[in-house]
Amino acid sequence: MKLKYKVASKSLCANCAAKIEEAIKNIDGVEDANLSFLTEKLKLEVRDDANADRILDEANKIADKIEPGTVFLAK
């Protein structure tokens, strides 16, 4: 299943985006992640049986820890 989110951040840089992307790839149920700070989009490939709400919640916690104020919003 593919999921797409808009990135809301005032100070996300390429380095932080790469760190966030790598951490999101380690969330249970996530098969692949692509975070682009240029297009301000997060694209995820997750297992069909994955809980999308839980994954989004965990991704938001990761993003806020690495770059405070960064959140992912459903399109």
C-alpha cells in the first residue's frame, strides 16, 4: 500500500530529511520511505496489513525529535 503525506516544517534541511527518512524505514510495517525536503512530500510503501495511523504517529514523533516542529499531514 502506498501512502503520501505533505511535510510541514519551517527548517527542514536535506541532512535532517535523510536522517528522518532512514529512521522511518525502521518502523514496523514500512517497506520503503522517500522524504523530499524540496517537494515537501513523504512517500511510504507499507505492508497491506499495516496500521497507517500508527505509522503516521510514529513518523511524526521521529520527525519532531530530529527536527522539532516538523510534521506530516495527510493530503
